[in-house]
Amino acid sequence: MVKRIDEIFAEELANQAIKGVNLTESELELVKAYLYDPLTELDIPVDCYVCGGDGWLDYKLPCSACDGSGEIRKD
């Protein structure tokens, strides 16, 4: 199977994200477009769109740091 250049780039971005590199919103969209599979529950560390924290962001859900409230949890 021949891979498209976008798919190869998305895989590389996902590998960087797994290593802890924060992705931009456009990079995250590319990864989700080519690699996101709800069955694998791919968690990618990015800056949360609600609180700006470095929590784990699942597909368009708030990060684990704030749970969508915008306030960082203390637990």
C-alpha cells in the first residue's frame, strides 16, 4: 500500500506528540484527519483549548487538567 505524503507527515506528528511535543491546532487537525481512531483512544498531549494547560486532549474533549471548566484541578 502506498502512503500519501500527508499520511506520512501525520504519522510523524503523532510520534512527536507521543514523545511530549505540543502540536499546533492545524497539526492536530492533520493527525486527527489521518490517524484518529476512536477504538484506539489515541491521546495526544497538546495545549488545551479551554485552559491552555498541557493536559491530555482527546478528540475535541477538554484536557484531563481542567475537565473543561478552565480551572486546573488540584487532585
